Amino acid sequence: MKRPAPDFLLEQALDAAAGRAVCGVDEAGRGPWAGPVTAAAVILDPARIPEGLNDSKR
């Protein structure tokens, strides 16, 4: 089954309702049992998404 393409509908609705940015958070690593974890939080301007940006889980 093909997954739908991501969009900004939820983020746009939250921005319209609350006037706040939505921050995306991701982590890399296996947690404290298997070693270090690196985490990052990013807010991007939807009008200026960097070319080539992609979801690593695809």
C-alpha cells in the first residue's frame, strides 16, 4: 500500500489557530542500552524547504 505524500496541512492549521511554529524533532541511535543518542530539533520555513531534504525512513 502506497503511503500518502507528506504535506503541511496540520502545521498550517496549527499556525492559523495559535500563530505558533511547529518544531520537528528526530533522534538517531539506539538509546542508553546500546550507546549514545543524538537528537535535533528544527523549524523550517515551509516556503523555503531546502532542495533535496528527505525523510530518512523512506
